[in-house]
Amino acid sequence: MPEFGFSISKGRTIDFDLLDSARTAALEGDDSGLIKCMDCGTCTATCSAGAFSDFSIRKIHTMFRRGQYDGVAEALSKCMLCGKCTLVCPRSVNLRHAIIRMRQTLRTSVPDDDDLRHYLNVL
Amino acid sequence: MKHNIVIIGAGPSGIEAAHCLAVSGEHVTVFEKMEDPLENLRNKAFLFPDFTSASELTETFRTKLQHPYITYRGGTSITDMERMDGRWVLTTDRGEKIDTDDVILATGYRPFDASRKEELGYGIYNGVVTSLDMEKMLLRGRVVNSIGDLPSRVAFLQCVGSRDSKVGNNYCSKVCCITAAKQAVEVKKLLPEAEVFIFYMDLRMWGQGFEEIYRSSQQDYGIRYIRGRISEAAGTFDGKVQIKAEDTLTGLPMKMSTDLLVLMVGMEPSEGTRMLAGRCGICGEYGFARSENRHLYDNVTSREGLYLCGSCKRPMCLEDVISDARSAAMELLKSR
């Protein structure tokens, strides 16, 4: 069907009752310490990838922690694993490790995108 | 020589405790490592939440210290203390032995050394100062940038050395949030044209009158608050400081150049607190001294005849410290 740009938008409200945060639970008790995050944004401030693209690592891992996975896998593929976020984190979250773990967790959930699966496999 | 009560430290808490005991008829000796008492307070300009001039308090404490029952021993450090035959024996840095029944530890805090956060550029770029440097500028009534000109932009950063596990201090220093708001207002009073920003993670305006300063700083002085922690600072060719942060409320990374970056340094236990608490076996978390019970016995310790007051226990503001000193004096008198 041709796309005229007048379709009805999906509701923007996040319905916590419908969220399936099973993949987030997989990261709990993980040694990266991501659950200690207090959203100060220092990781995003120092992020090499974030300076030149719309990639915001704090937003992405916050979405992951909330159980909102839409677009998270694609976004995580932009990370170059330079590890600066891990150096600056005041809560000593090993974010570099957490990113790898998030990628591993989400890898299985993107079956029909070969490019993305390829990215996520390249750690 | 026999002393009844020794107080170690002549800051607000030590002097207040000494004065309470003196007016109750006790003879007290106060030891202070610096020649002059009140080192930290002397460098303050105005006090939150009512902008009282700090010199008012300094003068009051100086007068209290002159009570005839108080012996002041400035420029004398206590290098060791131990319990012997039911009494405390203190050693001074001159090798003198002081024998006393009771000791009140009022050894206080030291400001966090901002140069430990190398990425924030303190000691590297002249435009980066600490809240103590800012307070000294406010005391002189003149706030200047790295080349001595009036700054057109000033940015404050909260939680430097506090809530930061990278420097080993997970705790909140309690006074910095309101101090930054207070200093921002004072900067704006001196420099109405300047833009003033405060970068924060959470704002903890816990005390009476604090929220009002926060609101007034926005409403009457146009202070702008940005929720994001600064990851790094770099010097620019024209003597400014460029900072990077995430504006977490819009979700975008930002950079900003500023004439002054003010690091709100937290409170750590002073060297004296660390050393003496260690020697007495009452060393608590982060090197602060540990009281017997936070609720009921916050001025007594597991050691007989050893009392605590003030910020040797944890970060405290002046109001806390003064009440705590009075309660320490009361605890000591109760045991008599």
C-alpha cells in the first residue's frame, strides 16, 4: 500500500503493564553493575560515538533497563567499545561490559535483519 | 599536669563544646593544630540559608574561646592517644604527655582535593576553581576569571569528590547543593550581567529555607540548572574552560565554554580525624569517626571517656555542628 504520510500514530504512552522486561532481568545480578545507574549522563557526555551521531548511550541503556527494546539493538551497534564511559562513571558501572552483554541478550531477538545480527555478533 | 577535659580541634564544634562545659563549671583545654582557630570558617563569606556574614560567627566563637575556664593551645597537634589506667594519655607533637579524664574529638573534616579529579582540570587550567576558592573571592567581594577580568559566564558543578565511587566516596556531602545555590546568587549579586549555571545530578535542598533559596535563585536571579554531570573540562586558547556534559532532561550531549568552572568539593575526614579515630579503634566508614549509635548515643563511643562532636563523624553543616557540640557537652556532663 502506498505510504501517504497520514497514518494514525501509535500511542506514545509507555504502558508498563504490557512491557516484557525479561531481557532486562537477564542482566540483573550481572557483574557490570548497570542497575546502579543514576542517570547522571557522564557516559553520554564523554561518548566518542555520541559526539558525532544521535547515539545517546545513557538513553539507550536506560531504555534497556526499563524494558523498552525498540531500536536499542540498532543503537548499540553504533558503539565502538572505546570504554571511556566506563572510565568516567561515578557509580563504577562497567558500561563497556554491559553494552556487550546487552548486545548478546538482544542478538537472538532480531531474527530478520542479517546486517544487524552481523553487527551484534561483532564484539 | 592534670587536665580534666581535653577537646581536640578548635573549629565551631570544639569551641562550642568547650564553651558549654566551661559555663557549666568544667575546666577545659582545647588543642588546635593551627595557630589560629576556626580555619575553615574563616574562609567563608556568607552562610546559608540566611546569608549571615561568617565573620559574625567567627567573632562569637573567638569570644567564647576566651572563657576563663578554657585553656587554648593553638599550634599543637595531638599525635597519639591511648587509654591507661582509666585515663586518656595524649601525646603532642612536642612530645608532651597530657593526662586527662575525658576527651572530645572535634577534629572535623577537610575539603576534598579537587586535583584528584584530573579530568576536571583543577590545578591545570586557571579557569577551574573550587567552591573554597569561590568563597574566598566572595569574601573579597570580587569574582574574577583566569586573567583577572570579570567573568561573563560561571558554571558550578556539584558532587566533586562526593557520590563518586571512582574516588572512593560513595556518600553525599550534604552541604554542596545549597552552597552552590547560595554562591550562584552571590555571584549574580556581584555580576548581574553574568550567566550562571549549576550542573547537578540530584538537588538535595533538605533544610529549612533551602528550597526557597533554590526557587529564588531561579526566580529572582535567573540561575539556570542543568541536570547532567560534567565528564571533562579542557582549557581553550583564550583562557576559558570548555566543559562537556549531557543535558539529561533533553537527552542531548552538550558542550559549553565558561570563564569559570566552580567545583563543589565535598567533605572528607581530616587527617586528625582519620589518625585519632584509627588509634582509638573507632574508625567508621570512609575514615570518619564512629559513634556508638546514630540515634541514641551519637556523641559517645565504644571507648570510655571518649566523645565525638561535629564533622569528624560525617558531613555536617554549621547548624548541625553547633547543636551536636552542645549535645556532646551534655553527654559528658551526664557521665560525671
